[in-house]
Amino acid sequence: MEFPEVGEQCKVSSCRQLDFLPIKCQFCGDKFCQHHFVPQHHSCMGSYDVIKEKECGKGDHRYPCELKECTGGELAPIICPACSKNFCLTHRHQVDHCCPHYQPPTNPMAEAGVKLQEITNQLEAASSKKGQGRKSDKLAAKVQLMKLKQHASGDSKLPQEERLYFLVLPPKSSSSSSLAVFVSHHWSVGRAIDVIAALAKVANHNNVTDADKLVLFRASDGSRVAPLDKILNTLLDDQELYNGQTLILEYVAQDTAVLASFKDYKA
């Protein structure tokens, strides 16, 4: 079954942020989020280095915003595809620079909500027939990521480009409800568990020899997110984990590889 695409993901592998309005790099042609569209922020492989050499000795070069009342500019050009003028990040959207070719949608938020709900319904239908595998994990995470970013808990000092977002379902013995969290993609699985347990206010006895261990499982199939020393970014690159995925936190015996009762956990 094919699913419609919703926006585009930032091409930076450590980010992969889903954006309804991604910014296209004028040098390499790839699309990025607002944090990585500048060439030096995504290791641009286009003609940026040539242009940068030409500008050498001229001081900092900025592409000025063409909105009359704006004095801002950016290190890379942001061209409006409708009017072909250059704008700063603040005024890049058509509505923000009063683009003469702008055609306002009837209700953009409602249309986006309907589209997300349609995808969610399709995912649920496909899951009931075939079971959720890695492909549906990826799409479900992509859709859920936008929601998680609005209310996730975590260390506010973590840079945006380092953050991985998860919806965590707490242990059955806990009175806590499901929790949206973010962690660093530089952390190990073990460190992420420690931080998530603290955010969810769940007792953590992973340093006690004979105690059951807190372990993360994928909510789609009950498989364990392991080993504990594995770096999250490596799991992300290998597509064993997805930004925005739903995970289960549960106490189990140390050698448990699959959570048999994973279907009993609800968000």
C-alpha cells in the first residue's frame, strides 16, 4: 500500500526533521529545515566552495532581504519560487513578504489535520491486516514527530539538531501516563533510558545486580532496543530506530529480547 508524502525531511542525517515548507539549498539542490539550510550547516557538496573563494577577502557576505522595510539577510540565498526575489528567513513565506502571486488556502490547518488523520487511518488499517513492520514504523514516526515537538520534555540546553523525539509508554506498574520526550542522538541507549526514567518519574534499578531492568522496546512489535551501549545515532542511521517513534519502557529480566505483551500498551 502506498501512502501520501507529508512535507519533506531535512537531508542532514542527524536531523531528518519533517518540514511542510523545507528550504532548498541554491547550491546543491537538496532541501533542509531552517536550522540546516545554510551551506556550511549541511556540509554542502554543491558550488558553494567556489562562490565562497570568490568572496574571500570581502568580509562577511550576506544575501539581503528584498522586502523594503527589512534590513536583514542570510548567508545563503532564499528565493521565492513564485516571485523569484530573495528574502531572509523571517520573510521567506509568501504571506510574510506579501508575494503578488500568493493564493491563500481555504483553511491550511484544517487541511493538514485531515491529511494527517487520513494517513493515521491508513496506518491502522494496514497494521490490522499485516502487522506493523519497520516500513510502517518509519511513516508512523514521521507523522507523529510533528506532534511530539510541540510538548516534549527534555534538557532545554540540548541543541535542536541533536534532539531525538519519542513517545514513551511507561511500565504497567507505573501510574504515569504516556510521555513525549527528547534525548540527544549522541547518547547511548542506556543513558537515554536513565534520562527517560527520570522524566517519567519511574524508579530505576538498572545499577542493582539482582533487580529487573528498565528496558526500551518498540511498541510496534515488542522488539528490544539494544544493546545498552549502542549510540542512538547509529541506530537511526541503520533504520533500527526512527525519530518520532513510539517506545515502551518496562521492567524485565536482563536477557529479555522481546516484550510478549507489547499489544497491551496504549498511548
